[in-house]
Amino acid sequence: MELEFGGGYVLRRALREDHPALNLISLRTGDSGQDATAREDDPDLLGLIYSVPYQVLEPDFAFVVEGPNGVCGYILGTPDSAAFYERAGREWFPPLAAQLADPGPDESRWRGSDWARRAIHHPEFIYPEALHEWPAHGHIDLLQEARGKGIGRRGMRYLMTKLREAGAQGMHLHVSPKNLGAQAFYRTLGFRAVQHASLPQYTVFMAAVL
């Protein structure tokens, strides 16, 4: 085990056997931290975009929170965003896209998980020069049962330490503008908003020195 949080909750290295749990957590936190189940017609796609690739491509920085009822959260990252995105674009997304029909660019025609199918066919990797000062990035999502116990703060600090030890001098995050709770949480860890003309406006970017 990497960390023990008490109450039967631990942080451990994510394994390939955890992929179904990663998919489920991604779905149940996929609407700005809330459950996206009712919105999606394919329950696995959010995880295949946002969580599973970290376990596959960056296993040394992929962790799950396991509690009395099983896996209930994940904390994922990479010390080198450029290298991660290059590998994901070359190794991860093309095989997935080969299994899914591209719904096309007309968003008015999208239904259910079509937005995710489109994202798999045309992945967007946001890493302009404005973020290069903070080359690492990461994600954390916890189910409701794991919240309010200090797990997120301790787990993120653990990941940040691992990324620093791997040579990353800074870390950035993508945060939903609607998720004010997440933004406040990251500020307690030393993250601050990054604003630059090269960054999309539909996502809040936050960064911290490691």
C-alpha cells in the first residue's frame, strides 16, 4: 500500500484489473464532479478517455483509493505532459477509434455519448507553451463515500511528491468552470488559475510549483 487513510481506506497502485472501476468512477463523477450516468449511452467511454490511459501509459503515477466497498476513487498523473499526449495520440486512441463510429462534427446531431465518440476520433491535447512551466498534469475523482475524509488532499500531495521526484518542477490541471468546489480544493494545495490567450475558455487551468 502507498498510503493508509484510516477507516479502511487506502491508496494503492492502480492495476489493469481496476479498469472497470476506473470507468465507473469516471462516469459517476463525469458531470462536473456529479453523476453523468443519465447523460451517457456508453458507460465506459469517459474512463477510456480520462482515466484508463494513465494506468496503461503511466502506471507509476496511477493510483486508486480502495475502501470497505471496493475502489472508490483514483488519483492519476504524468510528469511529462508532452510525452504522455504523444503516446496517447499514437498508441491509445487509434485502436479505440477503430471500434467506434465517428458521429461527425455537427453537435446538433449528437446524442448520448456521441461527444465522447467524437473526442476519441479527434482527441484534443491541450498543452500550449503557456503551460510548459508546469509540465506535469493530473486528475483526481472520488465517489461520494470517499469525500470529506481528507483522502483527496493527502492523495494529491502524494502524487505531487511523486511527480516532483520524477523531475517535474510544476503541475497543471484542467477544471470544469462549474466545479467551484474542485477549484477551491486545488487552491488549498497551492494551485492558482492560469490565464493566457492560447488557452481555451471552456476550461479553467490551474497550476502549482512542485
